[in-house]
Amino acid sequence: MTKKLFEDFEAVTSKAWKQKIHVDLKGADYNDTLIWSTNEDINVKPFYHQDDLEAEKPLPVTSNPWTICQTIFVADTKLSNKKALDAITRGAESITFIIPNKDVSISSLLQNITVSAIPLHFKLQFLDTDYVSELYTISPNHITVHTDIIGNLAKTGNWFSNHESDVKALETIINTNPSALSVHADLYQNAGANSVQQLAYAIAHANEYLNSFGHKLTAPITFNIAVGTNYFFEIAKLRALRVLWKTLAKEYGANTDCHIYVTPSKRNKTIYDYNTNMLRTTTECMSAILGGANTICNLAYDAIYHKDNEFGERIARNQLLILKHESYFDAVENASDGSYYIENLTTQLAEKALNLFKTIEDNGGFLSGLHSGSIQKKIKENAQKELEQFNSKALILLGTNKHPNPNDKMKSELELYPFLKMNTRKTLIEPIIEKRIAETAEQNRLNQE
């Protein structure tokens, strides 16, 4: 064929489409009827056109192939080792070990695991330079330690030890293992921050490390990100993160690449009609893939109320295996490139996050915002807005605040306490607290069983 497809059809401009919509609305207001505003103050239009890309040049976003990850909390090294080996044989392409203390034996934990063949992530619940060094001596190119002293401060309200010693320990780690630096920005999403806030706080959080270490960051930094069910926004959020980090890191002479490690959000998960959690995590993992995540650790549908169990973990892993090997989500890189809607959202999220980042820096930086409580205040304000939207059913969690199943009984199913626990203790700053949207409604329903 010498003629290109659709060559006989005239191009339709954005203006022509809008005129046609006005006619079809029969007098109804276009803005009031078809344009809706998000919590990020982004106006979403009913259609997007090539003209939108011509007005704003698409941002350069690239990503790498993604790996299926399994998370294992190490309470017993032998059992955790056995679990890891089993997960690998069942399709896991990388493993994340959560290490509670430095008494965990690395050699016992990694027995019979071919470290050179599978990426390993370690999230330590303590700060110890010798332990990190020992990990990297095993296989520096296949091990990533997620070290984030500011993330620990934000989550717990305290440094591991104190500011000075924590920074000194982190500097020792970075001097020999620059890939050990991580930003746990998933905390902000799980606590209720909107997409713009999550991006701005992630970059401001990382900027504190750039101010301290700058050009020493020769390896890609790792961003831990949580994704929710706002499908296209979550795709755009991850794309915008890459653009923002590249722009910021370039100014410091740091490595402009980043490793995006994604888990589904816990904020929208429910204990009632819990099978809907599988639907939520499926679309969230799809957003992560299309947004350019490097590592994806799925969340088991029953993770918030059941102890770790083989069935829940197998289903979570199989969701990713189906997306990768049966839905061919690994066949095309940067699949969202050129989507008028996603490109537009990426640009808007990046610009709004950059403006918020500049405001944070003008007020002394991220650490200053944590100490003053301004960061915590803004997150709580958006979380409260989401709760009000949930209560008014403007924000829907199917099976919880819409179409609930009255026959669901969960009181006897709770192996874990699924609600916020408040432990009174002295903290340096107010910690940022993760809380699910449905908690109050679920507690009221449990009390009526």
C-alpha cells in the first residue's frame, strides 16, 4: 500500500471537537458539565488533543524493564530463607528482606540463594554501618540497602540515634556504597498526601541529602513510592518523579537516574469485601508498570488484617506474573509516551510539585518543615478532605461506602489489628502517621456485628 492509513480523512482540530461538544450539550455549560477538578487543583478535560502536545512539549521520560518483587519480614532466618527460595521458584524476580535488628545472620538468610542472579533489597529497621558494609561485600552490584535516616525521622518522630550521628553514619555508608541511599516517599501517600504533595515532599526529602552529599551520589537513588487507584494520575506521577529528580540532581552533579520501587497504597484497602483489594492492587500495579517503575512489590489482598500467608502472597505474586507474561506488560517500554492525557498530567504534576518544592525550600527546607509541623499539617488537611469525600460518597470504596454486603462478618477474621495504634512516647517531631480512609467506618461496623 502506498497510501497511509486515514490519509483520506481530514484532521480535526481541538477547536472543532469542542464546538461539536457544545452543540451536543444543547445549552448546558461545558465547564460545569464536563470539567472536574481534583484535590491537586488540576482541571481534567473531557478530551485531549494533539494540540495539547504542541502547546507543551512532552517531557523526556525513560524507564527500564521492571522486576516482580516479593517482600519478606525476617523473624526467623531459616524460615525466611526457605520462603525466599520458594518465591524465586514461583516467579519472584527480586526479593526484599525487612531486617528488624542486627542479630539477623546474613549468611544464614542468603543460604543457597544465587545472589548474582537475582536483585536483593534490604530494608533495615536500624542504622549500622558495619551491617550495611557486610551486605555489600556479598555482591555490590545485586544488592540494594534502602537507607533513609530522614524517612525514619518522619515516620517515627525520632532519629535512629541523633541528627549528627545519623548523618555521620549515612556519610560513611555513602562513601563506600552510594547506591544505599533511599527516599521512603510511600509514607506520604499512605498518610493522605495528594499526588502533588507526594512528589514535592519526595524531591524536598531527597534534596536534604543532595545538600549534604551532592556529587558523592554517584549511583541512582531509590525512591520508594506508593500508588493508588487514580489510574492515569498514578502513571503520570511516576513519570513526573523521574523528570523532577533528573532536573534537581543535575544541579548538584549527582547521578540523574533513579530506581523507582513501587508498592500499592494501603490507604484505600479495606477489610470488608476484601476481594476488591485484588482489583485495586491490579490497577495500581498496572499504573506502576506504565509509569516506569523498576521494581514492583505487590500487596496481598488480606495484608492489613491477616498474618503473612502462602495463599495471599501467591495471589499477589501471580497478579504480577499475569500482567508480565500473559498480558505482555513487559513487551513495550514507555508505553504511555505520546498519550495526550498522560503527557498533559505529567507536565501539570511536575510543574505544581516544583512550585511546592520551591516554597518548601524558601521556608528553610524539608527538615525545617518537619520540625515546624507544616509538612504534617498539610498532609493531615488533605487526608481530612479525602475522609470528608469518602463520608459524602464523592470518593467511593466499593463494598465499603457503596454497595456494602450486609452479610460480611469480619470480627473473627482479624489476625492483625487493622486500625491505627497510638503509642504515647516522647518524640522530637510529630510523626507522619499512615491511616486508611475506611478505618472509622469499619470500626463502627465491627462494633455492630
